Amino acid sequence: MPLHDHFHPPWSVQRPWEGFHGAWAAAIAFHLNSGVLPTEYFAMPVLEVQGRVEIDVGTFQEVARSETSGVGVWAPPQPTLTVPPEAAAPDSIEVQVLRNFGGPQLRAAIELVSPENKDRTSTRHAFATKCANHLRRGVSVIVVDIVTERLANLHADIMNALERIEEPPWESPTHLYAVSYRGVLAAEHPRVEAWPHMLNIGEPLPELPMWLEVDLVVPLRLEESYMVTCGGLRMRG
């Protein structure tokens, strides 16, 4: 199954990326749970795609006035300091791989990049920091970026968040990629290892190593879950 462009017509209209990414995350989890993972491990999709909530300020003001009618309203002085609010939590479309060992323990995270993850410096930093924190705790990470409407090298951002500077940083010529990372927490030589793959529209997706433990790795066959997702959503051609 060749990789489609999910962020431009016709598929961006017929199958919006939010629905596709959610279905793909579920298909990846199902694929891993169907004989790929050892019995004490399991995968589950975790999706947090931010929406926008707006308040009808005019209605709120009318209600406020009606509720305070007949009551003296105190007017405070103008603020002496104004600070913009923090941005909402960034999108997170993730498949978590956990081990049952005295309770679920996170061992790997598969991150499907959203346009919002690549949009601004703050959201890129938040995404990179999340991945870096996983790796510092010995949790392996796989990043899959098929977003065509925005260009950003999140791999370089992750390396910067880990303070592991590459000269020059690896970058996919197509700006689409999948990278498998593992953090090796050896006391003498701690390091981050990476297996980068360029992706391209019209070509199949690769197989990536997914590390569950220092000495335990399983294959993540992106092509299989992608085919299942496209077939389930009736995406032909």
C-alpha cells in the first residue's frame, strides 16, 4: 500500500487526518497485540487532539449583570502586570506499549505526528521534550511523521532536547520520516541510538525496531497497520 498524502485533497477532505490517525493508532495497537508482543506486554492507543472552546462573552456579561442586580459591584484597580496564558497542551496521538509487572509500566511509545506538533516553536518544543523525557527514563520512542502541510525537523528538536547535538542534524529529504529511538542508560556510556528512515508519498512504509528492554526488541511493521487502516476506511487508489 503506497503512502497517501493525508493533508491535501482528496484525502484531507474525504478522510480528515484526525480520524485517520486515530484509526491508525488503534490498528497499530491491534497489530502489536496480535502476536508481536510477548504475553506480559500490551499496547493501547492514547489520543489527545485539542479542540477549541469559545465563550460567548456577550451572553456571559448579560448573565453576570442579571445575577448581580441590586448588589453593589466593586471595581478593582487595573492590573500592573499582564502575562499571556500558556498554550493548551499539544496534540498527542500515541500508542503506548506497557508491561504488566506489579502494575502497567510504560516500555515504548509510538508517536504519530500531527500538524499542530510542527506548527510553532512552543509545540515543537513540547513534543520534543515529551519524547526526550521518555528516553531519559529508558522508554523507547518511535516517531512517525507523514504531515505534508507543515515542514519541521522534529528529529533535530528531540536531539536538542536531549542535548545530543548532531552536526549536521539528520533530516529527511522529503520531510517525511519514521525514526526509532532507544535510550541506553549504561552508567559509563549513556547514549541515544536512532534508526531513521525517509518516507515518501507513493512508497510503502518501513519496518522499525521497537525496544522493550535492553535485550528485547520486536519489529514494528508500519506497512501492515497502514494497509489495515486504509482498507477499513475504504481508501482506494
